Amino acid sequence: MSKLIVANWKMNGNINKIKADLITYAKTLSTNQSTVVLAIPTLYLYEASQICKEFNVKFKLACQDISQFSNFGAYTGEISATMMKETNVSYVIVGHSERRAYLNESGSTLLGKIENALLNEITPIFCIGEDITTRNKGGYAEFLIQQLELLTQIKTPFSSLVIAYEPIWAIGTGVIPTLEQISEISKLIHAFVQNYLPHAKITALYGGSVSSKNAQAILDILDVGGVLVGGASLVVDDFSKICLY
Ligand code: PGA
């Protein structure tokens, strides 16, 4: 099965790096089976889409955020889904734990972003994940289900969605859950979708300290449809190895 490999550059990179990396990927990744998605800072998306065309890089693009407000209007600093679509993005990351924590993004904010993305044919990559205290106390399944419940409130019709399990304690720490733990949560995601969103085709990703060393084993898990890669996606050699799965 073709897997979905998403690079989350976060607030990193610059136009020279993007160009250089994409030209390298054009040479090294012509035979990969996986679908590769690059989430780079919004400012560089349009240029990146032009570079992909020019050098025949078969990557899809994602934005790391999108406005909860629709179309156009007096929302200083915001970029709407309609505008984002003009930069040729196919996906948007919504609900990343960094934005939930640093930008105080609440359920209604996330829902607005998801609705606007779907209305503009941008597929949300919805992130869920528990902190270490919740994990250790054992209430992580209930916590994750509560985060997933937001998806049952979506009004815009949709046929596919990406859900990324990103335990907060694994992001940028070098610590990853066991393969059994990752598999358990992927199954939980699939069961939830089957029960509450039976019309949707779901891809369940794992994210948090994915590296060129551990990616293969994670991607081998049957219920895992791909990975969301932060730090390792900034290193061309490492990310190439992950994409060549
Ligand atoms: P990491 O980040 O791979 O650097 O742990 C993943 C993420 O936050 O999406």
C-alpha cells in the first residue's frame, strides 16, 4: 500500500534551502511509491509549487495553518483557505499540539479551519496527541477520543481525511512509543471513524521523532498509513530515506 509521508518544516528553512532540497529530491526520489507532502512556511508555498513544476518534483504541498475565517475580510494577518488554494496546496495541518499550546487554538477554532479547508478542497491533516501525564495515568484513549469527537461536528461533506497521532511526549524528544502502542492508537482511530464517520476514507499517520532509522518499522505497521516528520524532514538524506519506503 502506498504510504503518505508528510514533512512538517515548522518555522524553518528559507527559499534557497527549499529550492536546493527540491532539486535534490527531483534526482533522488523519482522511483518512490509513497506520496510525499511538503508543509513549508506559507510565504514559500507558491514559489515551491513553481519549482516543483519546473523540476518535475512529484511532491504535494501543505500549509501549516489556515484561517478559521472564510474567504476575505477584515482579519489582519490571516490567510484564508481560498487564498491558500491559489498557492496549489492539497493539505493543511490542523490541531498540531504546538498551535494548540502556543496559539491557544480551541475546538471551535479548529473546526472553522477544517470547514474552510474542506470547502476549498484542501484535505485537513488533523493532529491529536496526549501529554506524558495523561499517558502515564492511563487515560490516553479517552483523551484521544475526545479530541477525535470534534470531527463529528464537521458540516461540510467530505470523503477523505488524514488523522495524525502525535503524542506530545514524542515530538522533538527522540523518544517514540513502542510499535504496539502506535498500532493500538491507529486501530483506535480507524474504529472511531468506522463508528462515527463511516462515509470517510481515513489515513492514519504517526508523528513524533520519526527518523530514517525508525521510519521503516513504523510504516510496516498495517494500520499506519504514513508518517508526519518534523526535524528529520529538514535533513535531505534522512528524509529521502524515509520517502523511499
Ligand atoms: P518531530 O516533529 O519529528 O521533530 O518530533 C513532529 C511534528 O511535530 O510534527
